[in-house]
Amino acid sequence: MADPTNSIDLHDAGPMRALAHPLRLRMLGLLRVEGPQSVGRLAEATGVASGSVSYHLATLAKYGFVIPAPELERDGRERWWKAAHEMTTSQSAEFLDDPERREADEAMRRAVLDSYHRELLRSLDAELALEPEWVAASDSSDGGAHLTLDEFRELGAELEALREKWWGYGRTPRPGTRPVRWITHVFPRSEP
């Protein structure tokens, strides 16, 4: 399991709605993966005006997703921010009987799925610039099986353990490494 002190678990609709915005989600991802950034760097990375970046950072800060990093500022004009946590979690089953939180959770999860889709498409576009070995080591697959609830839970737990292993191992850049991304989803399939 990830260090719970470095994780934020969402229970309220406000923070979920804040992350349902694609730009906020992208900026938080950049801060988590790339480390602290100035408003100017985030504006350049996202192609959005610095005033808009500042507005969305303020919203993320309001809900505890990001915090200022004044120790990195070289002068009074440059504002730096960093992610407050390495990961965000929520338990959708917790919101099934609460329409407001269920809708906010669904909006957030849809924004996350949209961001995954865009990221996967960007990775396809970037393959031509990669060495063939890195393309060959990539994988895009899916699977399905008829499982009991206990088997389904076991599959999810095994995937979580695998994520945790590689996330912990590859957190710090080393010679010969490059950022690698994995995206997994385990869900009961709806009837066709």
C-alpha cells in the first residue's frame, strides 16, 4: 500500500468537483510527476495563460491538493507550487446512497478517464521518436474472465501490489531510465 500520509482520500463533493476539471487534473499530474513548478512553467507546459493557471492552482490549493513552494522562488514575481500528496484515492461505493457525492465522484472519474485517453493517444504519436526497444517493451492489452467476487477482489489486490512494487522502485530518476506510465482498470463488465 502507498504511504497513507502521502495520500489524500476524498470523501466530499467539493474536492471531487475540483478534480473534475481537465486542466486542474493535468496540472496536479505534472506537479506529482515532474515535481515543483512555477506558474510560468505550468503555463508553458499546458499552453494556458499564467493568470488562468494561477486561478486553477488556487482552487487546487483550497482543497489541499497543492501547496506553495516559496523556497524555490528566486524573486517576488515567481510563484512556485508543489503537490501536497503523491496520490488521490476515493471509494466510489461510499457514495452510492448520496446523489451529490456520487455525481461529483462520477464527474471526477470521467475526467480521469478522459485524461488517460488523451495520454494514451499522445503516447502513440510519440512512438516514432522512441528507440524500437522502448516501443517493443510497451504493452496495450485487455482481458476478461468470469470470476467470483472473491476472485475479482484477489485480481484487484494483485494488480495493486504490482503497481506499488514498481511505483516504489521507480520513483527516483536514474541513469538509463525514462518516465514510464501504466494505467489499469478492474471493473465488473456490464451486460452487452
